[in-house]
Amino acid sequence: FFFVCTKWSEMSDLSTQYLPTTVTGGAPLPLPPCATPTPQDQKSRIEKQHQENSEAKEEEYQKNAQEKKQKGGVLAKLSVWGSSIAHAAEQAVTTSYDFVERKVEQKISDVDLKRFNEAFPDLIDEELLGDFVCAVLSNKSAVNGHVQITRASLCFAGSGMKFSMKLAEIVSVQRAVSLPTRDNASPCIVPVPTQLVIPSALQIYSFNDELHQFLNFGGALQSSVQCLEDAYTILDHAWREAAPVPNPSYTYA
């Protein structure tokens, strides 16, 4: 199968100009559409289910409390009182947890958005869908930074270098594997050979036969595997909304 190897060089030799790999023979056909919902869609579904469960639990509590009140007597009143305290405590814990979770998520979102707006002020009107820690291969060097995805653009901002491209320019997105190499060479990036192999990189081919390679995904709150999968899921959904896939104007390998 087709693969690309690039030579690792010291960061001190890094140029601020982004230089992707040029491929010959055309890009591979796109993979089937990603069936996994985006992280935001998954979160919305979980929140909806959580709300429905809370409403059902509240309805059940009110029903049981009413039945106990109708029975009357000291024991019934004590039972209602005890259930009320337990119910209030459970609601307080749930509300507190949800509040902290939302605050953390909002803080992360604010930091990501600020980073994106500062790096790409001309794209400030575009909705940021995801921001992921990773590295990109440029001019035979691996540059650490963040890949950022909007509904119209794919962007990267790293150490002394940044670039952006329109999603409509992409002709193929491939899961890939970053292989270790000897003699301080950069990893070889190869397409995932089978579904049994866990991806560790992404290969993105553009209309002008440029190959953009992203690897070393990860973050403080996510594993490298989950980070890459979230990035791929968001990119695949946004790309297919922004462009025809496969592109009828492009000649694939």
C-alpha cells in the first residue's frame, strides 16, 4: 500500500512556512462516512436522556409521596419526611456535579476559542467545532500545536507556524498509523492496514495533491486514541457537509 516517510529534524531548524508532503498518483478514495455521532451530538443525546430520567424520577417521587400522604398516620408522615430529605440531597449532589462539569467544559471551550481567534482573526466568524492537541509534519519536521476544525476550515496553530485550508479543498481523509523509526527519523505514516489496527495519525489529501499528516494526538483530559477519534469524527462530518465526497472533479488513485 502507499506510504510516506519523512525525516525528523530539530525544531531549531524549523521554518515558519508550512510545507506539506507532495504526493504523486493521486489520493486514495475516501473512507465510508463516519457513522459515529460527533462529540457534541453525543453530549446532547446524553443530556436529553439525563433530563428525561430526572423528570421520570421526579414524577415517581411525587407519585409515591402523594400515596403516602393519603394513607395518613405518623409512620406515613415520617416516611414522607425521610423521602423528602433523601430526594433533596440527591438533587443537590446532581446539580452540584452538573454545575462543576459545565464550568470545566466552558473554561476549556473559552480557552480553545481564544486560541483560535488569536491565531486566525480572519476566521473569527466561523464556528469552532473542535480543538485538539497534536503535531503536523512540515518540511521534514514535526511541529507541535493544535488542529482546529470549523464548519468550513481546517486549521493548525503551532510553534512559530500556522496554516488553514478550506474543507472544500480536501479530497480524502484517511485514518493512519505512525510507526517508530531508527536514527532519529520521523515516524513513517501509513494507512491503517486492517480494522484491527488502532489508528494513531490522520492523513488528509487536498485537491492540489498535497498530503497533510497529523500525529501525536492527546491531551490532559483525553487519551490519544479518543482524541484522534473525536478529531476524525468532527472532521469527517464537517467535510461531507462542506464538499461533495468523493469529489467528482478529482482523479483518485
